[in-house]
Amino acid sequence: MDKKIDNFLEVKNLKKHFDVGGKKRLKAVDGVTFSIRRGETLGLVGESGCGKSTTGRTILGLYEATDGSIVLNGRDVTSLNKKEKKELTKDMQMIFQDPYASLNPRMTVSDIISEGLDIHKVGDRKSQMEKVNELLTLVGLNKEHGSRFPHEFSGGQRQRIGIARALAINPEFIICDEPISALDVSIQAQVVNLLIKLQKKLKLTYLFIAHDLSMVKHISDRIGVMYLGKLVEVTTSENLFKHCLHPYTKALLSAIPIADPDYEDKKTSIELEGELPSPIDPPSGCAFRTRCKYVMDICKEVEPKLIQCGEDHRCACHLLEKIKKGGK
């Protein structure tokens, strides 16, 4: 990668709030800012309900952003009209979590994969079928699979069909919304390795959303950690596992199981006290303060900002701000 940083996607102060009755609003995503460089993979991790998938769906346009900007390859996605948004789907696609629920059971595999080509009027039927066969081979399936229906495949095979569908109109950016969580453990590595192979071959850019930190480490160049709709830490994959700074990130990493039983017995897991707060009524100040053992008075009043804590490392924690100022 060149020294000059080429940000393919820039998300600034992104918010997605849902009305839940009365004057209450569910703040699923609440002021998220990050960028993804061309050709890299940014992993997005955090507990269930932290806003990872909502972030991805808002970027794609499945949800309309409440506030903030999304700039993809120099174009502000949030300011486009309906026709322009349709054209934009050529540049970005999504691989969904449940490959069975996201595939139409009444359509053959060929029709599912070629649907995007039909919508965008790409080629005639003959060239579309040639493209479908090419994609089936690319994702590790056979051309004969095109005449079958989704229920005739295993979970891993269905996810390969979902990947082929996402690639049909040659997008540059793909949002992988927990693409392996619904699969058997034995199949997860195969799908992730396929995504890595395709990224190198087709020069793709990924936002990879997942729970499994070990798998996220394997595929991601950088990782963002979300908590209650906010980013609390962003750094390189290697640095996150060696030098993470946020107390929440440390707790997540301590929960990763280790294959060696002797080491697993000796390691210390960080147990978070209390329940995850509701995004309808989040705590004042730092959202993590109700579960943090390092909580200070300032945490109850002031929301911490993502500050630079090293090269390509940002973290939002008042404890780090205090240390950075020399303990004052």
C-alpha cells in the first residue's frame, strides 16, 4: 500500500435512531466515525445489540441515516436521489448473516445470482448465464448447481451462493454482516478463506462484522470495537490483540477460548459486572461506566472522545486522557 492513505469509505458522526413509541428513541448507532482504506478489511466487533449490523445496513442504505455522512469513493451516499442510490448498489453489496433466510426459496440458484444483472440490465440472458457459471466456479461450486433450489444445499454452500450473488455486478465494496455466525465451526474457516482469496483476486474492500474475535483477527487489517452504538477503540488487528487499551476491549479479548487446556485454565478472564444498558436510555457520560471497574467522576458527566493513542490507534476512555496529561 502506498504511503498516501486512500480512504475508500469515510463514515462521519453516523447516527441511526429508531422511534419506539412516545418520545422515546432507540439510539442503535450514535455518532460513529471511521474510515476504510481501499483494498483493506475493517473488522467491526462487539456484543449483540451494540449496533454493528445497523451500522452496516445504514451504510448500504437499507436504513436511512438519522444524521452524519457516508462518503464512498468520493461520493456522499446520504445526499443521493433514488436513481443515484440504485446506481450506487453496483459499487457496494452485502453478504447476509443467515444464508437460508436471505435466499428466495422459490428461485433457482441461477435466478438468484442473476437477479442483480436483471435489475441493472447487464447483458442478455446468454451472457448472464455465462456470468453465473463463472461465479459458481469462483466460489467453489459447480455449474450444475445453478438449476437447484436453496434448500438442496448445506449452510456453507448456501453462503457461497450468497457470496456469488454479492459479486454478480462487480462491486468494489462488500459489507459482510456476520457471514459465518450461522455456519458450523468446521465450515467457518473455509468461508473466511474464500473471502480472503476473492478480496485479493478482485481487489475488494470489506467491512467485516462478526462476534468471533479470532476469526476477525484472521481476516481484518484493522478492527473497530463498538459498545452501545459507539466506537470505543480502533486500531490494527495485530495491535488490538497485543496492546488494546479500552477496558471493554480487554474484557472481550479475555473471553476468547484457547485451544490449549493448560493455558486456558491459567488465564484470567475479565468478568463485566452489571447488565448491558438499554440504547433507549443510555447512561450519561461514558456508556461503559456502569460496568467499568476504573470509573471516575468525570465518566458520569462527560462522554469520552476517540483520541489518538499511537500510530493508527484511537481509543475513547477518560483514563487514557488522564494518563496522557500526566495524571493531572
